[in-house]
Amino acid sequence: MTTFTLDTDSNITAHDATPAAQDNVVAFATEKELTKLSADWPITRFVEVWNAFAGAPPFGDLKPVKKFTDRKTAVARIWKAIQALGEELLRAGIRDAEAKLKAARTAPAPCHRRPPSRRRKPRRPRAPPPRMRRPRRATAARRPSSSTC
């Protein structure tokens, strides 16, 4: 879940995880948390926060305001606008993952040879050279049979 931080200069930043606690920086992850956080703000602070990011990338289509009608509207509009930061963070994460995957695909593949086994299989005894072999003798099992099948 994306966590947002708001500093004293009305700068809002999106983070993948909850950032470490810092002085003069407040963190929130939901619209409800933003509402609780801004309960004691004067209405002019909402205008300052809105105008700090209105017109800046990726908020190019947002226009600066002079005032909000009420606190609830201000929180809702700010929350809706900063969701673009969370989407940008998600897109950046996806781009990074795709780049890593592409790099892994283009990298030379490691050799997949099996490591030599430590235990060697016993070998079959080799047949002695032909001159040392015993002559074969005819046995009952080896005689040609006279039956025709």
C-alpha cells in the first residue's frame, strides 16, 4: 500500500512502505487518516497544499484555487489528486521490474552442467582379451533345438 508524507512546506511524497518517523513530516495512507491529520488545520492550509502541487507534473491538468467550500471537499479533492503519485510510484516499480527481467533474459545463460558426483559408480569388469578367454563348450542349454516353431 502506498504511504504519503506531507512536510511543513506542503510537499506531498509517495512511498512504497511506511517511511521512518521524521520531524515536521506526517505520514498517511488513507483518506480517513488524512482527514484526522488535518482536523486542526485552518482552511487556508488546504489551499496551500493544493496550490503546492497544482500545475506541476503529473498534476498538469489541476488548476490553483483561492479557497475550498469546506474541509470535507478539500480533503476529498486532495486525496483524489495525490492518487496519481501512487500510480506513478507503481508504474516506476513495474518499469524497474521489467528492466531487470529484460536484463536477465539478455544476459548469457549460465552453463547447466551437472556437477561431478562424489560417489563413483562401480564399473563392470572388463572382458579379458580374446586370447585369454576360455573356449566355449556346448551345453544342454546352447544346443540347437530341433523343434520348429
